[in-house]
Amino acid sequence: MKRKLVGFEVVDRGIARPHYPVFAGGRQVSEVCSGTFAPYLKKAIGLVYLPIEFTEVGTEFEIGLKDRRLKARVIPTPFYKREKK
């Protein structure tokens, strides 16, 4: 299975942390590589390796958090670009 590293934002309330399971297409497909809350962006973001068919920007998937699943969405990286002076 070919995979690609993509950026994501958590849509629901919660923060994805490393090694949390990732679900897409009704099955577990990966684990979160890194995740945190970004104060400047005011949202939870992270990186995950996903199967190629789930890597298009805007694709939704779920992240397992204890007894529930958080909705997440693939977003472009880098997460933030500085304005040029």
C-alpha cells in the first residue's frame, strides 16, 4: 500500500496526538505521526501518512480518541506562510 504524508486539521473539538489510530473507508489505515494545538492558527493540526486514495485536500477521515472518533480533514502544508516584507 502506497502512502503519503499529509497535513490535517481536526474539525471536532479535541487534539490528535502521536500514535492515535486513524480511520478512513471504514477501517484503520494509519496512526497520527504528530499532532498539537496551534495557538496562532487557533486549531488542532498534525501530520499523518495516509493511503494515496485519501490524500486529496478536503478529504475527511477520523481519529480515534479514547471512546470516540474525531472528524479531521486533509489540508495543504505548510500550515502557515509568513507575509513577505
